[in-house]
Amino acid sequence: MEWINDNVAVVTSKGHTAAILQLTDRLGRDHAYGSLAVTLGGSGLEHVPWGAGDNQPNTMGVLVQKNNQIRPLLESNRDMIYGSGITFFQRIVENGKKRLEPFEDPQLDEWQLKTRLAYYAIAAINERLTNGNHFTRFELDLDGLPTLDVVDCYSMRIDQASSKKERRFFFNPYFGEYAYFRPRESEPLPGFNFADPLRHVVSVLHSREHLSGNPHYAFPSWWGASEWIELANLIPVFHRSGITNGYNIKYLVKMPKDYFDTEGGKPLPVEKIHARWREFSENLSQWMAGTKNVNKTLILKYLRGDDNKPLDSIDVVPLKNEMSDDAYAKVWEMANVSIANAAGILPTLAGVNPGKGNDSGSQIRVMADFQQHFRTPVHHQILLEPIQYALRLMGYRDVVPVFTGVQITTLDVNKEGTQPVTNQKTDA
């Protein structure tokens, strides 16, 4: 072994073959939805793979496309997090107490329009809920003002050679799609420098929560319900096929083994016997299956023996389906409740248990308040971090961004039924 520098060595075998050994300061792979490759070059990629096939977001996206519950659940959660949007407050300290006062400023208003802050916030929430991460592209204009834009998780990966202290990233719209992916087309981007935010004109801030065993990419809780989602996705396919072709095996057709062995009292060749069985089976299957062949009559001809009794012929026996519609409905309901719980939203708010109680107006109002004020603060903290750094870059030291919630009230208090409230006490 010959060391080239402190981190790279050349290992030579007796057969005069050599390999490069490189030591890195990475903490290993992601244990959940990570790759088996843990060393630089072990996966043949310069970036940290996301999932065994570097396509974990793509894989989960397919489940969402085939399910009629996931997208509405994520949208319901998004609406709870976003509320009425982002409002700015000024932090004021008087007599040792802090309070927040609504803050307005023409320059801040212009910046919100320039960076499309509402669009950015909604996109960031969607990325966080869908993939557990959101990547913010910071770009400084000629005046040094930052603009914020969300980069799709499908297109962003962490540079394997970067460290936790100074992350670097790669942008490529074809990550996870090996038919189109070309490593040389990946655009390297520096990570956002928290100590010196003005160091890079363009940088990427990766926002995520720490998850044990996952040093690179986080993941949302609903990914753990993938098997329930797959089960739920199979039920509509099963029913569509069942309605079209008949549920399960509906009939047992009994026939003598030698039914086609003779014709006109003469034995037939084996090839012709097989051909007649094949033709009969195909015709019978086509005739008995499908929505066009419902409630038809099957006419069978048979011969009588010397005792005047029917000889063996075709016998069609209906089979009873032990799996009732209620059983399938229960599986569907169970799957939807499990998916709603995994998505982090109360089932009643998700609309998956209508008529099961807890769905009166007052109960829904209490649950909506609980969802907004107790299930969103962590989301808010992570989502607002890039905006807080942008405010600092613009010189706003005491301005605080806050997601404004929606308070559902009774109609005798508010004629419209809703009124905006902040999710943060203004006398903090």
C-alpha cells in the first residue's frame, strides 16, 4: 500500500493489479431508503444515491399516481400547514418582555413579489410532505438581494465527496432514470454557507429534520405505509377485472376425459383430440367471461344409454364466492385509515371514515384546530428557515416570518365561518 496523500492510497497485489483506497469523513449510508454502497465509487456514482436504485422519490411517486387517497391527504396536510400564508411580524422587547407586532415594509412587499414567496412556500410544503426534504436554491441578484426557488427532489442529490460541514450538490433532471441519466450532465452546486451567506451567488440549502440512521436524506412518515398503499391500489384493479371477467372461479366444468376421443364411432388421432380440446376451451372461456355474457343459457346435448339414462356429458357446476363485498369494503377502509394515520392527519379530517362518529361540525372544528396548532410547528420551523436567512441577508434583524393559521368559528361569532389567526402568540 502506497499513500498518495492523507486520504488516498494505492493498494497493489502480487499479481500486479492495483486498486484505489479513499478515506472519507462521511458517516455512511442512509439505513432507511439508502443504497448498499457506502464508499466513494462503490456505487459508480459521484452523488449519494437515494434508495437502492437511486430512484426512491420516483418509486413513491408511482404509488401516489395510482392511489386516490394519498394526493388528497397530502393536500389536506399542506392546507393545514400553509393556513392563510406567511405574515411578517416585528419582534419588540419592552420591560424584559417580548411581543410580536405586525410588520409592513414596501421593500419587503416588493421582495415577496419578486421571489414569488407564496408560490415558494406552497412548493416547499409539497416537497416536504411528499419526500421529507426540500431543497432551496438561493440566488443573489445584482443588488445582493436573495431570491428563493424550490428544486424538485427528483433532480437534486448530495455530492458524495462533500462533508456535513460543507455540503455540495448535483442537479440533474434524470436522477433515477437510467435510460436518460448521464453523470457528466449533472450540474455541481455549492451548499448554502451559514457562516458566510454571501460567499456564493448561487447555492442550495437542504432543509430536513434529523432522522436516526439517515445522515443524508430524510423521508416522510407515509412512506412506511407503502404496503398498505399497494394493497389499496390492488382493490380497484381487482374489482375492475372482477366486473369485466367475473370474480374468482365462478363455474366448475366437468367433462369425461374421452369426450373428444372419437368421431362417428371412430378413434381420432392424438393431435386432433388436443386441437378439439383447445378449441372447445377457448370458445367456452370466451363465451362465459365478460360483462357481455351475463345471464346467458348454456344448452348441452347428451346421449342415452341402454338403461335410458343420460351418458356422461358436460356438467357445469356454479361455485359459491365466500369473499363477500363487505369483506373487500373492510379491507379498503382499513387500508385508507392506515394511510391517513401514516400521513399524519386525523382520519376524520382525511374523510376516510364518514358516518363513524366524530364528524359533527363542532368536532371537526376542534380537530382542525388541533391539527393546525399541534401538528404543524415542526413543519413551520423547518420550512421558514430559508426565509429567515433571506431576511437576514436583506438586513431585517427583528422581522419574524410566521405562518398564519385559519380559525374555524361558529357563525354567531363570524358570519363567514372562518377568521385568520396566527399559529404563534403575539405576546411571546
